[in-house]
Amino acid sequence: MGRQPRVLVAAALIGVLISGCAAPPPGSDGDLVDDWRPLAAAQQFTPRVGACYTVSDPNLEDHEPVDCGQPHVLETIHVGTFTGDLAQRPTPPRFYSAAMRPAFAECDAKAREFVGGDWRDGRVAVQAVPPSAGGWQGGARWFRCDLFVLSAPSSAGGSPDSIMKQVGSLRGALKMPSPLAHTCFQLDPYDQLLSVNCADPHRFEYVGIWTSPLERRDDVGRDPAAAHAQCRKLVYRFARVPAGGEVGAGTLYRLPSEQGWARGDRGVRCYFWTGGPEVSRSIRGRGASAIQNP
């Protein structure tokens, strides 16, 4: 008998709840779920052509782009798509890996169009960047092509990339004349090439680039005579020395940094070198006499 009031109270409460649901409030059709908006589908991150970034970390999915008129270090110039067997992988290809070479080749071509010449002829570099592992699992199959500006050409040992801040787009950056183009140089005590005006005294002049077929960067240095022979051909072409009129020419060559080589850059930069007095003019188009007696 002592528990009967509790039962009556509970019954009364249930009756209130039932009566409250019996009549919908004014303006309601009585269906509480048919007016709910469905949840939006998850949006997969996709990079945007023309975006610039203030950090050089290749995994930028957590970083907001900035206007390219503001100081930045990377500029996205193209977004490609992984296809075929690469697209079927369970994980994205690693940033520094042979699997990224086809993507790098596409970025290389797009970069040449974008800057108005071979980007390797100046202080410009390009990289192909895959999505993060999480983005790949979510279905992302894009790769991003980024351009950036480097400091002075690397030392003989191949110093690490030193990425410079810039303001403005790199579109057309190597259309002559360009402050980013390799021209004439002096060598500093640390074996770095310092850019100078070709009308100022100097000992080195950039003459072109050849692409190494070797897979390992260190293997280029195992046969320096072959590398210098390739550079002499470029010196003769640059100075417009006719066939049969070749003379001895001093040369210097520089490899991409280890990071650049790993990204896919196989360009060996070649320079004319005068072992005599410093010179104050370019050898471009001046024939064999300019090389023999600069």
C-alpha cells in the first residue's frame, strides 16, 4: 500500500506526455523530421591554381592560401590528376619518390609555359606535391605544381635549397630581361656563385643547361671530364663558335641541390670560366676570340 501513490504519479505523468503529443502546436504538420535539412556532403580539399602560400612545407592542406600580392614562398600554377595504376594505390606516392616523376614532368612543362622559358635558366624551382594520406583515403587524386624562388646557385657540394620570399606572381618571370635569370657571376670564398652585371668585372657566365640521364646525383661527379665536355658544347653554342673553330674553353658546372634532384630536376648548369683576368662583357655571340681572349 505504501508504493501506490508513486504508481499513480507515474501514470499521471505518462498521461501528460501522451496528451502533449496528441495535438501538434499551431503551424506544425506534426511531422518533426520532414523539415530537417540533410547534412551537407563532406567537401574534399582541392588546391586552387593561382593560390600562394606563406609556408614551404609541401603538405599544405591545413594552410590557408594568401593573395600573391602579399609576401609568400610558393605559388600553385597547375593542378593535375593521378591516373592509371598510380590512382589505384592504397596510399599516395611519396613526395620524393620515383612514382612522382610523371607528375613532375607535367609540372616541368607547365612551369616552362608559365615563366616564359626553361625555369632552370634562373633562380626558379618547381615541385609536384601529392595529397596527404588522409586526403588520398578520402578520394583525392590531384597533384599540385608549385613554383618558388631560390637564393644564389648552389655551391659545388650542392647546398640545401634556400627558398626566398617573393611578392607577385612568377608568370613570365624569365622573359628577358629578368632579375631571376642566370647571367654573369663571381665566386665568393664559400664557393657560392654571386650574380653580377655582365658589364661589371666577373669570371663566370651562365651558358646553358644539359639534362643528365643518370639516376643518382653522385654519379655525375664520378666523371667530371664528361660533364665539362657537355658544358664546352654549350659554351660554343652560346658564343656562336662555328663547327671546326672550337678552342679550349674553361667551364664550371653546378648540379641541382639534393632536394632538387630528388624532386626530379636533372639539369646540370654550365658556366664559361675565364682563367685569366676578369672580364666586363658577355661572350654571347662573340665567337671563338671571346673565349680564347675574353
